[in-house]
Amino acid sequence: MTTSQNHTEADTTVDARGATCPGPLMDLISEIRAVDTGTVIALLSDAEKSPTEVQEWADESGNEVLDIADKGDHYRIHVTKR
């Protein structure tokens, strides 16, 4: 996992800005269940704990966090379904 300002291309986006934890993670998990293996999902979240929660979940679930970009007012977290 890297923290960067880079923009990875996503196949789909989950906009969870405004939701409190664990809402953004639950929205991401719902999307992961709906897509095919190899799909890249961008999670947009302004919840402070999202980067940590998503990384911990990905490590436990076998999915991969590609990068986490701090956009100032929100995070853009790219996850690949494995």
C-alpha cells in the first residue's frame, strides 16, 4: 500500500463522503461483493479512520489496497478485488 497523490484508474467508484465509520467500509464491501475479481474500486471517504480500516480489512480479506491519496477534504482509496 502506498500513500500518494497519484490517480489510479478505477473501474467503479463508491462515494461514501459524509458517511461515518464504518459506513464507508461497509459500502466498499458491498461493492466488492458485486464485482468480478480484478476489478479496481475507488472509495471516496472523508472519514478519518477509513485509510486504516480499509487497509486492515483488505489484509484480512485478501483484497489489495493499491494506493491511498489524501485529497485534502477526502481520501481516494483504490482497492482491487482478489
